[in-house]
Amino acid sequence: RGSGWGRTALAFTAAAAALALGLAAAAAEWNRWSEASRLVTPHPAPPAVPAGSTGPLASPTYFWGTYRPHVYFGMKTRSPRAVVTGLMWLQHGGNLRHTSEQNDGVSRYGWLMHDGENFGVQEIRDEGLVLRTEFVKQPGGDHGGDWSWRVTAKMEGKGPAPLLSLFFYVATDGQGTLRPVLENGTRLAAVAGTAEELGDFTLTFLPPTGEGGDGPKYASYNFLAAGVPGLHRLTDLVRQSLRESSVFSPPGQPRRRFFGVSSTGGLPGEPPRGQLLLHQVTLEPPVVLEVTLESGSAAGTRRGRLAGPALSAALARHAAAFEQRFEDTFGLGARGVTLPQRRFAQAALSEMLGGIGFFHGRSLLRSEHREEPVPGAESMLFTAVPSRSCFPRGFLWDEGFHLLLLGRWDPALARDILAHWLDLLNADGWIPREQILGDEARARVPPEFVLQHSETANPPTLLLALERLLPDAPLPSLRRLFPRLRAWFEWLNRTQAGPEPFTFRWRGRDTDPERFLNPKTLASGLDDYPRASHPSTQERHLDLRCWMALGARVLAALAERLGEPLTPYRDMAAALSDNDLLDRLHWAPELGTFADFGNHSAAVALRWHRPAPVPGRPPPAPQLRREVREAPWPQFVGALGYVSLFPLLLQLLQADSPRLPALLSSMRNEKQLWTPFGLRSLARDSPWYLRRNTEHDPPYWRGSVWVNINFLALRALHGYARAAGPHRERAAELYRELRHNLVANVFRQYEATGFLWEHYRDSDGTGQGCHPFAGWSALVVLAMAEDY
């Protein structure tokens, strides 16, 4: 009987163990499911953007706009599945132009004036062709009112003008209907449309005239009606429909063939999701064409069509109002800034305002606890983009810098954009750092960057902007923002915590360190800036600690303004601003500067290696792999550059800090950070200076001059120069020199190339990277105005 009980007990124990294992597996699966669920679940706080607030009745000024920054010229509404309008052009013998591309040969383009609301003027120069695109909005009715476009085309220089086709189109994406109104059976004179957000509307294509309104202009007309598989395929659809069978035959001149659109029904194998109606006008420049959109609900208040002389008068009024508002806001004329520099500053601001977009869709997300990516919640985002050609979508840390300038021009617009970003928060309090919403946005992103990883943060620069907006922001707006800001900051504090109290570590560094000279840290925004050579949990990242200090300070001020508990934020801000604690954790005596800490070796290099051959296959190509000549050990990372300056950049150092002289000296040292064009990102005497990170990965934050960090340096130096302390004169001297160098070079490069640039070469100031880059590079306007 005893052995029977033993067998029973053993069986019971085995069953219990199996049950325990099963429960553990079920619990693990539940945790994985819960993690995935929270990843895609919106945050439960009330939305920061109130329901209906972006619609035509609540926000008529911002309902229509140039919210398609990836195209050279186009407009849409702030609606999830908006009716879109746009322009393409073709110089016969050249290429079809539609979406702004980095290397498509268009020599210059950009907004010269744009008020962000009702008016804009853009100039495009393309192989001798000068296109001027202008728009004006006119309020009225219940659906965002009317608008009118004017496109002026002329050729530079002398000689026979080539045939030019201008394509004006309207397209739907999932809802709304369009009906062509034809004249003589061949000319698309108008489009009668209806859509949920627009009601009934009419888009009219007026006949072309000579420049200056000199009578009608001879033209040939084609039109295209087709199904659209998605707005991201518009260019392909039009290009495929072109046939060299149309004839241009003005009276008394030779006949010429040209490429005209012909209806195709759509793209083969791709079912239509919407409609496209396109009006092609082919002629010889110079010419003026006008397009009007008239809202059906505005008919009772309309005082006549906004075209011809009425449009000219409206454009002149808006241009004068823009110039006056610009001067009232920034005061550059009163400061004695020259007219060319004022025009440049107006263009920099305008290109940022003209680069505001409205996006709708789902991000593709991955949790660190799940292998399979999942689509996020359906989201909408109203945001300025860093670059219309390279980055026509939202970037989290860029946006805080954008809002510093936008908040000065239009605080309500800046608060609206900030609220849209905070409504992207998921249930855990995470905001994906890059927003790729909708097919048009995704079509412009390399596949490896589409996926957003849930452990990856980004600097909370939105709080940098909020600090400036805070004093004048209305309390109801701040109350909507506060729960979401709190959740986001708590997520950062929880997930990016470092190895000991009051330290922080960026998650998501490159997971295959042997491919890179120094594994990248995309989460920091400083991508390839040198960190510890061997990523580990021991790392302490200086810049993140400073960002968290700024965040705690701003949240404490916000909580105090709202009457919310502020002690946790105030205490955290005090601890993170404690200069003695900052010294203990991040001052490297052997380097004479502040630094990151981690498992690090300075003796690393990239070397060519030939992988072992595989029998029966061709010899493998050589690979550039990292060699470590000296084992890493826990130490400060000797990379003097932007990260070293963060305690100064975010003004955490006291005005009498004994560390300030060393940082000021490094900034002014030409062998380290100083250049005649601004502060370089990494010291010239650094072993990583201008070094490639892989065979295909050129240096990025390893020597170039970046305007956003230089702006933070100017802002900080301006503050230290005004604060009582032993270093104020030195700070003032550096401020004056640095401001002159930065502004003069950005202006000089704009004059030479027509663009703001992503960053600038430290050796000669040449613009590098993406162009146009009127994201944070437009902060030069605030530097010119000394508005910090």
C-alpha cells in the first residue's frame, strides 16, 4: 500500500509540475498577448485634439492647405481620405515632374512666402523653365471655403521655347465622386465633385492667357479619367497613360507631336480605390493658368470668382500682409538686416510652413517581446516635415525644433501640431519616433526603416517647444495635453532608465556591433555619434540625462500652472540638475569634459575580411568588419562633441560652474569644435572624426555642422552671457562669433544653391545631405532675430 501511495504521490507531483509548466506557459503567452495588445491600443486619456476641431466649421482657416509636402505643388484637406489636388509638368524631351525628389535635376524650388493659413508663393526652376505657383484661400460656407491657384510659366534666356505640358488633377481616395465637365468634347473645363467633408464643389480650369494677362494663349488639350489604386500610384498612372500621338498645331506654325494622356482605365492588375480626373494643357511658355475651387455651400456669400484681376488683387494683399506680419514677429528690418537676408529668412520660414502635412494611416510596429510586426492603431498626424524631398513625414525629435519657430509665428498652430503628436501615444505611453502613415508616406521610405520598435525612444524635444509656449497657452489646451505628457515622460523614465539612480540609457542600439565601427544609436537622434564601442546595460548616456532634466523641469512648471501635484517632477528636476551629481556620473577628469560611460575600447578599426568559401558557390565578396585590438572595459567614452556639450546646451550648468570654462574652450578650439561656419558635431582631433561607420555608411554626426544643435548652443550662450557669473563675458564673445558664423554660412549657401541643407561641411561650409531641409535648419530665422 505504501508503494501505491508513493506512485500516486509521484503521479500527483508530476501532474502538478505539468500543470505549473502549463500555467507558466499560459502566463507567458498571456503576457505576450497583453504586450502586443498594449502596443496597438491608443492611450486611454481624453484626446489632446478635441473631436471635430480640425473640421471645416471648427477650423476653417486650417481645413484646406498645401498638406502634401512630398509633391511640388498640391492641396488637400485635413481629412482621413481627402480629395487631393495637384500639379505635374513635362517639358517635352524631359521628365515628368510630380513628387519632389532629391536628385531629379530640378535646380531650385521652395516657398518664398507662405503664411501657413491662406496664401503662398513658390518658385521652381527646372532646366530653364521657371514655374511660379501661387494660391489664395477665401473663407465662406460650411466646407472650408474657396481657393484659387495661379501657375505662371516662362523660360530663362533666349531661344525657341520647348513645348510644355501642365497637368492639373483632382483625385479621390476611397470616398467621394467626381464628374467631368467637358468643353468641345476634348477640354476638361471643370470637375463637379462631392465628398463627405467637402459637400458639393466645382473645380474650374480657366483657359490659359499670356503673361501679364495678355489675351488668350493657343493650347492643345487632353484629359484623363481613370481609376486610382492608391494616391501613391498617381505618377505611375499618368506616366503609363502618355502616348506620343497628340499634335500641337498653332495657326501658321509647323505641327509638332507631343506626349498626351489617353484614358487607360487604371493600372493593370490593381483594382481602383478612387477616381482621377486630369486636365493636360500643352503650349509654349510664357503662359498663365488659373484654377479655382468653389464650394457649393459658399455660393450665397461669394462676391464673384477669385480669378484674373480679383486674384491678382488678393495675392497682392496677402503678400503685403505677410511681409508686415513677418516684420512684426521677427523685427529683422528694425535690426538693420539687409533686404536679401530678410527675403532669405522669409523663404526659410515659408518653406517650413509649406512643408506642413496631414497624414492618415497605421504605423508598422514591433514589440521587443514579439517577432511578428503588427499594424498600429489608425492615426492622424498634422506635422511639419524635415525635408520635402528626403523625409516627407513626421519625425518626433525634429518636431520639437520645428515648433520653436512655428510657435513664434503662430502659437495656435504649434499647439495644434503638438496635440496631434501626443494623440499618437499608445497605452504604455510610447510614441514611435518616425511616423509613416498612409501609402504615399510609405512609398518614400526604405523598407528597413518602416518598422518602429517599441523600446526605441527619441529626445523629448516637444517639451523644449512647450516650455516656450507655456506662458501664453490657454488652460483648457494645457489640461488636454497634461495627462499625455505625463504618460510619455513616465514611459521614458521607466524604459530608458540606466544602471543606477538618476542615470539613463538609450535602448535600441544596433544589435550586430561587428558590422559597425561604432554601433549606431538611432534613438538619440544623433545616429552614428560615437558611444561605447560595445553596447551593454552598463551605459550611461549624458544627452538623455539632460533631456530628462529638461522634461522634469517643464512638467513641474506645467503641473504648477494647472494646480496638479508637482513635487515628483520638481524633485526629479532638482536631482538631475544637481551639478555635483552630474560631475560624479559624467565628468571625465582624464578627458577634461563631460562624457558617456560604458563598456568601451578606443582601439577599434574597420578591416576587410574575406568570408570562408562555400563549396560549389562563387568566391564570396570581401566584407568590411570591425576589429577590436584592445578589449573593452567600463570607462568614459572619449568622444568630444555635441554630446559633451549637453549640460551647457540645455543650461543645466550653473552660471558659476567650474566646468563651463572647459566647455567654452572646447567650443572655441579650432582643433576641436570651432569652425568659421558653426560648431562641428565631433572634434577634429577625435579618432572617429569623419570616419565611415560601414562600407556603405558615410559619416553623419561625425564632424558636420548641424543647425539645431548650434541653435541650442546660441540659446545657451545667450543665457550665460546675461547671467551673473565669472564666465559671462566669454560666453557673450563666443555667442557673437558663433551667431555670425552660422547665419552667414547658411545664408551664403542658400544664395549659392537656393536651398537650406540638412547639415554643412565643417571644412568649407558647403551644404550636405538632404535639400531642401527647412526643418530645424530654418531655426536660423530665430538666430537672426536673436529670439531664444
